[in-house]
Amino acid sequence: ISVNGQDPRNNNYMLDGGSNNDDVIGQRAGAQARTPIEAIQEFQVITGQYDAQYGRTSGAVVNAVTKAGTNDFRGVAFGYFQDGSLTTTDYFSEKNNRAKPDTSYQRWGGTLGGPIVKDKIHFFGSLERFAIDRPNAINIPARPDLAGNEVTADRVWNTIIRGDHQVNNANTYSIRWLRETS
């Protein structure tokens, strides 16, 4: 993402106001951990006139705010599935009479939140799973013996667990555990 004509590494990715930048290869790669999409309550994109708290950027500030538990139990379950029969063979594979690779797209998960102690302590959790088999056609006209269709298998788990405690009307604290494994 390029904002205000700046290089993508000049963006600042935050989660609930805390840094979520990929400091290993820089913000060019985006956020450090990808938050499950159903765990996001809202997000802000700030592109100019930053407060001092956003001093590390000249591009954009992207702040994702996670959902929290409430006094009612609430949850969501979802699934998106695409079978390889719903896709076409790519142009070069079809032209060279190669079989279509067996591909699929699966994304499923859910959330659950609610009270531990009504009006005081709440929990929220989210789990998201990706299982994607992507086709990669390798076409080398000068070396047809090296050409073929490969499948890249991506397997990702995204998890977040959040707890909130309202000590009194003026004091609240939260704790979060966020993990992305692939």
C-alpha cells in the first residue's frame, strides 16, 4: 500500500493502538501478524496530520481495533469453499494440453465472546483457518521437458484471544494473545 506518494515501508500498522509492524523485513510486508477478519471491530486509516503518537510514519497509519466480549454471549461461524472444478485451466496449460492441477480454496473459522463476570470481566476469541492449493503453471517453450503444473499448498491458522477487566468506571485493562502460524 502506497500512501501520500511514500514507499510502503513508511506505513505504520497497529493493533488496538500497539505496534504490529513486520520489523524483520519492514512494513513493506504489512502487519506482523494477520488478525482474523471476524475479530476486527473497526479499523482506522489516517493519511495526514498525525498526532505525536504516530511519529514513526510519513505514509499511512492503519489501526485495527479488535472486538471485545460483552455481557451477552455472541459468536459467528463462517466458511468459504471453492472446489477446483469451479476454475478454468490457465491459458498456457490448455494450449500445451496439460492437465489442470487439483486446486481448492477453504477458509473457515468462528468467534465467541461473552461475560466471565457480568459488567466486569469479559472474554473474546477468534479462530481462522486457510487451506489454499494454488496452481502454478511453469511454461518454458525452449525446454518443454521442464514445463508442468505445480500446486502450492498454503496452510495458515490465525488465532486471537482477548480478555478485558473493568476495575471501576475510570480504569480498564485488557490482555491479548495473537498468533499466526503457517
